[in-house]
Amino acid sequence: MKMNQASQENLKIFALNSNRPLAEEVTGEMGLELGAADITRFQDGEIRINVEESIRGKDVYLIQSTNDPGNDNIMELLIMIDAIKRASARTINAIIPYYGYARQDRKPGPRQAITAKVLANMLTLAGADRVVAMELHSPQIQGFFDIPVDHLSATALMANHLIDRGYTAGETVVVSPDHAGVSRAREMAELLDCPLAIIDKRTTEETLGEDVRVVGEVEGCNCILFDDIMDTAKTVARASAMLKEAGAQKVYVCATHPVLSGKAVERIDQSGIEKAIVANTIDIGDKASCLRIEVVSVAPILADAIKRIQGKQSIKPLFDKSYLRNLEAGHLQDSEAE
């Protein structure tokens, strides 16, 4: 969709250090330039930010993922929000493609923190007016905020990519790596119009270990192992081996957030999977050179979300598979966007 001139003139987009390539893609999609800001450090490592242009009365969008080094990236974002607020911006919108500390979204045991809520409090108190996040680890994290949260999904984008590349040719099954990800995997299965299977993990008293099995029929099928976060890739490697033992032909992995800690890339390369399809919510740098990794850009979704927020339009169409297919192809008509 197109913005009117007044909305575009009142809009400023800034990138911090965590994922500048994605920010540049977003502004490229919108035909805009990134705002000018100088991010430096004192000798002891403290972050200092200077916004180098006037933003008085503007609607400001800050693009920053909070991946490793998560603490530094979070502080950058908080300090930038404060700087923007003190520069008299009209609204401050935090675009967080990857929302770190989200895996601690409940209290599983005594004397443990709910870090997803802590970060929500920090962003709100710093002065953010809105948060736009991509594929939160748990949807209920939206409720941790007292400000509007737009929760975007990359599932339809991934589904389109799988179809376009022919990865769903033949019998296909979407597989959830655990019970927690079933609802997410079911959404992918519905988009691909295929069955769902689950990696069932249980702790048994007899062996004092894990009993792991595949629930569902995967023999002779291409399996799409779908999750939101791929961290060490140990789960991916184990699940791939299990699916192959159960008779799967090919195994593909889809993960929105490629955290890829430690030896993750090496495990992916040695796991026997065909491809690991990830979004660019996190800048993986040289790791993208791994031949088994394919990166899908979420820039078109984020760019259109910003346009819709700025134009006070609904973001609901961004969850529609056919809409995203047109958006990726670059031939979405204004009438369709409206």
C-alpha cells in the first residue's frame, strides 16, 4: 500500500546495530533513507547515542533485534528510545524482529524470573508507544505490555517459500519438534494442506531418561520440521535422525529466528537435512554461506506493517498467504492493499 505524502513526511526510521542489513532492506522497500544517528561507546563500554537530525513531532520507528549480544542490544534500544523521547518525537515505535529473553515467559519453578515480562516493562518505562514483533516465542507475551503490540508472523512467508522452491512436492508432513510448538506447526500444516506429526518427548521413571518417538505417519514423506527458534541446532539434529529412522525421505527445517549458537551451523551441515530455511530477523553474517541454509527476508512484511501503522490501516492482511505471495512478487495492487 502507498502512504500519503503527509504520513511519509512525518515518518522516520532508524537502525541500531543488531540488524542494520534488514533495516536497510525495509527502507529500500519503502523508498526511504535511514535516519542519521551516531552510536558510540565510552572507554568503559557504556553506550552513547546522538540523533543527528530533527525528529520533533515525527513518528519514529526503531529497528532492533535483541539477539546476542542481547544485553548490549537491549541497552542500545532503551537508550535510543529515551533519546528519541527527549527529542520530542510524536510517537516511538519499537520494531523488534527477534524479541530476546522470550523463552522465560512463565515461572516454571520457585525463585525464577519471567524475563519476557521484565523486558516488556523496560521498553514501556523507557517510553515506547508501540512494539512490533515477529513470531514471539509465546503469543501471551503480548499481554505483558500495557502498550499496543503488533505480533507479526512469518509462517505464511515460509509456506510460500517452501511451495515456490518445490520442497513440498510429493507427500509432505509438517513436524513439530515438541508439544509446545504444535499450534505453530499446525498453522504451517494448514497453509500447506498437509498432515501434522509430533516429536513426543517424555521422561520415563523406569530408565530415568527421555523416551522420544514420532507421533504420526512420516514413512515415505518429505518432512518440514517447523519451529520459531533454532539455537544450538541439537534438537534439529536429533529430530532429523529420528525422522529418517522412521522412514522419512527428506527433512527440511524452517525456523523464524536463526540464533545459531555455538556449533549450530556445523550440526546443521552434518545433520542430513536438505535445507534449513530461516528468516533474517537475526543477522547471521557469514553463517549464511552454509550451503544448507537459505535465508528468507521479512523486510516486505515489516515495510508494509510500518506503512499500515502509519496510515492507520489494519495489519490483518499481512497474515494472509495469498496477500504475502503478491507482496513478495512485487505486484500487489493498491486496491488489494486497501
